[in-house]
Amino acid sequence: MAMRASPPLMLLDLLKADGIALRDGDKQKIGRCPRCGAPDGLIVTLSNERWVFTCQRCHPKRGDAIDYLRWMHGLSFREACEVIGQPALLEALHEAMAWREALEARVLRWAREMPPQVARYLDGRGINAALRARYRIGYNPEAFQVAGRWQVTRGITIPIYQGETLAALVIRRRADDIAREGGGKYAVVEAGARVAFDAEGLRSRPVVLFCASEFDAMLAAAHAPQSLACACLRNASAAELANLAGGRRALAAFPVEGEARIEQVALPEGYDITDFYQRAGARALRGWLMAITIARPGATNEATILAWLREHGYTPQKRGHHIVAVRASSASQRD
Ligand SMILES: [Zn+2]
């Protein structure tokens, strides 16, 4: 049984644990801001018997211990509350910092030094140079370990950020490594909480499409209308996805069982979004994304998708709850 032997962590405990030096005053402490580096930027004051912080340059609003964890460590509100309540979690937080230090610079170097054959492979999947740069896609040529604990395999690297903070690294493994070592196509290296790709894009958009892989999500995002966010959270349950959607209309481009809050949308062709793009082209992908975004839930959704399919040369058929489509003519509509 878990016991809470120690009192909740306070702001000063957190600053100390992060090694932030403060010059003392009675009711005010001053130090270098750990985020923006402003020399005397960080000001910690006692207000109503509670320590609060500001940074003149990058955090003018007063923050408490929970705000500090969110600002400094990229935690969600809920995660920050957990750390405050259980000081043992602070150790995990510092492990995560070590993890980030080891990987953040490498991620950028891998993106700069992508071998041409990997770039060509990604071009073929619709992940062109602009998308690679935007999402800092790279290639790790050599397996290694971080802190004797995290195994980082070879392969195409897809960093996942929470704000500006690296939160996880997804690696598309090499075929020869998979043949030799077994295991799945993708490896996930994460330090702490699971973060969705691209959680940031979700924020300002009313509709979200959950995709089966990060590459699918990037490709869809590149061709999606403004109001559609495209996200991916590996190994997530249907309920987790629905919670992530946070009240937005949520669509999934892969089978999602037993979750009424998520509408499963069938692809007109192919087994995933990348495969659909490779078979039918960018124009077809754009049209389909538009159709699923503007469609209203339920029957209207279905009607809109059916109409769109017919218009684009497919013969739609219903199979159970899903719409499947066959291409009416062999004439390709690639562009
Ligand atoms: Zn600052």
C-alpha cells in the first residue's frame, strides 16, 4: 500500500532539486531564470504565506509550485499535482531531464544528417523535405543506451514534443534489425508521461482525426483543411483517445472498438492513410479529408462521404458499419 510519509513539495523544494541558485532576501529571492536565462529574471516571493515565482522576461504572471512544474518541466496540470503530492516522483522527473539532455541535441543532428536513401524513402511516403524539417524527422545510424536504461535503436527518428520540450522519441526500425531481433516496426523511447503526436495541433481545431502512425498524421495534416487536427497516440485505448479529444468531434482512421465518442471513418482505398495517398494521390487524400471534416455525425456524415466517393470515381458499398469503396475505373486521378 502506498504511503504518503512526506509532506507535499513546495516551490522552494522544487527549485532546490533543480539546482537553481537563489540569492537570499527576507521576503524575496532572486536568481537566473532557468528557462530564458535572464540573469536576475527569476524572482521568488512570499505571498500570503506561500512562495510564488515570476520571470520578468518569460513568466510575468505569478506561479506556484504546480505552475512551476508545468512551466519548467512541461508537465500537465494533473501530472504536476501528482509530483507535488508524492515527492518520490521528483526523482523520476530528474531522470526525465537526463533523458532529454541526452536526446534533444541528437534529435536535431539526426535531422540535419539524414542519408539520401532515407530521404528518398520518406519522399515516396509523402513526407517531403518541408514536412521532415517541420517535424524534425531524422535518422539514427547507431543503436545506443541512455543512462543505462533506455535503449535507442537505429532507424528513422520521429521526436514528439510537448511545447518546446522533447517528450518522446518514436523510431521506425530498420527492416534488417526487425528480421534479426524481432519486435514491431516502431520503437518508442519515452521518459515520462505519454504525449500524443501532434498534441499542439489539437489545441485550436474543432475536429481531430486520430491516425494509426505519426507518418500518417503528418501526411494527413499536410493535406487537411484548417479545422482538422491530425494526431496519433500509440497503444492508446479508445477511452484515452476520446479523453485526448477533449470534447472535440473525434474521428479515427483505424478500428476503434466500443467508444461512442469516436467515429471510425473508413478509408476509400488502401490499408492506412499513407497507403491511400500512395495509391490515389494527394488530390484524393485532400478531398477525403475535407469530406470527413465537413460531414456532420451520423447519417449525414455517411451521406457526405458516399457522395464524395461517387464524385471521385469510387463505387461505395456498405459492409456492416463501414463504407468500403472500389475504384470504378482504372483511370488514375493522381496529381
Ligand atoms: Zn525567464
